[in-house]
Amino acid sequence: METKKIPYKIYLEEKEMPREWYNVRADMKKKPAPILNPTTLKPVTEEELSSIFCEELARQELDDTTAYFPIPEEIRDFYKMYRPAPLVRAYCLEKKLGTPAHIYYKFEGNNTSGSHKLNSAIAQAYYAKKQGLKGVTTETGAGQWGTALSMACSYFDMDCQVYMVKCSYEQKPFRREVMRTYGAKVTPSPSMKTEVGRRINEEFPGTMGSLGCAISEAVEAATSQENYRYVLGSVLSQVLLHQSIIGLETKAALDKYHIKADVIIGCAGGGSNLGGLISPFVGEMLRGEADYKVIAVEPASCPSLTRGTYAYDFCDTGKVCPLAKMYTLGSSFMPSANHAGGLRYHGMSSVVSELYDQGLMEARSVEQTAVFEAAQTFAKVEGILPAPESSHAIKVAIDEALKCKETGEEKNIVFGLTGTGYFDMVAYGKFNDGEMKDYIPTDEDISKSIATLPKVN
């Protein structure tokens, strides 16, 4: 088959934008284990979940048989502001590396949040508005999810309360101010505003927080206010469903030019970007239609896949949320204050965890100094300053491209550029001044936290 001439940026036309989200669980013969009620230890019901999440989102969370969900027209109309997102051939990076590999990145930074997070934020805000809620609460790590949700809530004229991990709150004041500009109320977490926040501060004096802490506070805030619900930017199956638009567009763009991906790479924190990017490709693998090398890249400071345990655990540090079976470091694990705030979560999405456990993907952990070296290399030749989270994928994409240089293989490498790093200048400053350090937890650190896992048969 003759290959079409490939432009620098591969755009799909508006009419080619997906009209449905893809649920990879429908094609999994062995499904992810059900989430459990923390009190009864029985699979959580839709009614129970609806006391925390919006009703439609609770339905999406528990549905592991429906392959495709129609995207409501109002959400599609919003997507048109910044979607379809471009798939870019990194010609300049290929030249810099001297590799025969072809490198492509799916760029999700073309919106105010600077990341992929808006794909799910607008969906969750839409369902909350449709249900007649007054507002929503949430957590945010690096601030991208909080920014996206504040924009989405502003669009629907809803209240938005954000608990921002304290280290990011202090490291990224401009991200905080963007949220406030859109009308969100932003609180550093753990705070003294909630019961669980006060308890965490007492147990871990001086802590800079974690996503698990912020989740606990946001859930308490939602359940203690009438006509509010909690929304989450990663980890949950409903979020991976919404983010599947990334992978669907990526595959459609590759198919349009008769390109077959060989290696697909995504950064991994809670699993939203990675799960969204790989879903349609893994779906083909599950159906026996194709084969790909899929790589999840996580920080060495918070290595849930590469050093965690596959077990039921609380999704939050305060232990108020349902239990999920996932690769986890333990809900009490406190990651170091590294500069990839969006990847500082103790566990991994149940969907991603199950795919990893089935051997459908591999995982690598990388130190943050090496990540920022890769980010700098990319920025110098491709003209985009990448987010620290995305730069984990860049690091491994470069590694894979250099392997091709050694072997002479012309592989097609695709990675997710989930966002921009223009609000991460404190981190880049630390790197440029030689003050950045690598933090790697000891086996003792991890084993202490793993020992606190709930006892579930």
C-alpha cells in the first residue's frame, strides 16, 4: 500500500473527531476487580457510588460491558475549541538523535489548562450541571486538573472547590491563580478546613501533602455540603473512558496515513493520560487484531507499577474512599516533593493495573534529573516546553529511539505530550541551577506503607 506524504502536523478534520468514547474494559476477558465498599467489603453499588459521584458518572464507572458511549453534543461542541488535537512528527528530534526511528507525539496542550485534563473535566461538569448540582469538589496535583475543572465549571456557571497538593500550591502559584481567575476556590492540602486534613497534619507534621491527602479532603467537602458531588481527574474508569478520545484521534490520524505504531509510550501517575492514549491500541491487542509495545513511565520517587503491590487499597490517604484493586505503594505512602506533581499518587488505575498484570504493557521508572535533561533536549529542537509529567514519556521515547539508532530499525514511536510546562519554571530553575535532586524511596519506606494495606480476601 502506498504511503501518503506525511505533513509535519497531522490534523483530523472536525467531522472526523470521535463521536463516541471507547471503554476498553468491554474487550477485556478478565475484567478489573470491582471496587469495594470500605465498610462492607462488598462490590460498591451504583446507588452507593452516586452519593459521592454524579449519577451518570457512577453508571459509567461500573459499566464494564458497553464498548462505546456516545459523546453528548454539548460536550462535542466544547471539544471543537481545541480538538481534534494534532499528532506531530518530531522531525527535529529525530535529526538531533540521529535515529532512523520515526517519532510522533500527540499534543494535548492546546487549551487553557495546558493539558489533556480538559477532556474529562468538561464531561464531568456537564453531567453535574445536567443533574442540577450547585457545584463540585476535587483535588489537583500539578494543577492541570484543577485548572481544567475550574474552566469547565465556569463554562457551566457552577461552583468549583479545589484542594491542591501543598507542595504544588507553593511551587506553582501561577497555576493556582489561573484557577482563581476562573472562579475556583483553591485550598492547599492537607489543610485545617476538614476533619481528615487536620488528622493528616497531626499524623504527618510538616507534610507537603499528596494526591491521596487532597482526595480525602475533597471527598469530605463534597459529602458535607448539600447539592455537591466529588469529581476526580485520574485513576477512575470513567476518566479513562473520557480520555479515550486521545487514543481514538491518535489511531485515526495514523490510519489516515497508513502508519502502524510499533511503540506507544505514556507517563503514568494515576493512569488517565496513559489509559486514554493506549485504549484503542490495547483493544486491538485484546481482540487479537494487532500487537504493540506499550510502555508506562513513572517517577522513580513514586513507582507504583515497578515497585508496588497488586492488591486492594484505599484510593485516598484518609481512608474514606472505596477500595480498588491496583498496583499500590500503600495509601499511607508519602512521596517526596518531586516536580512532577501530577504523578505523585500512591496507586495506579484499576484498568491500567489489570492490563499490566496481564502482560499487555511494561513499566519503567525514571529519575527526575534524567527527565528534565530529556525535556530540555526536546524543548530545544521541537519548540515546546513540556510539562514535567509529559517529560517522563519523552525520556523513554528518546531511549527507544536511541536503541533504534544502534540496531538500524525504523520503528514508529508514539508518545503522549500531555501538557506544557510554562507554569513549571520553578522546577526548570532548580534543574538549570543544578539544585535538583533525585528522590528514590527505600525498600523500607515502601514496605512500611504496604504493611498498612487493608485485609481483603
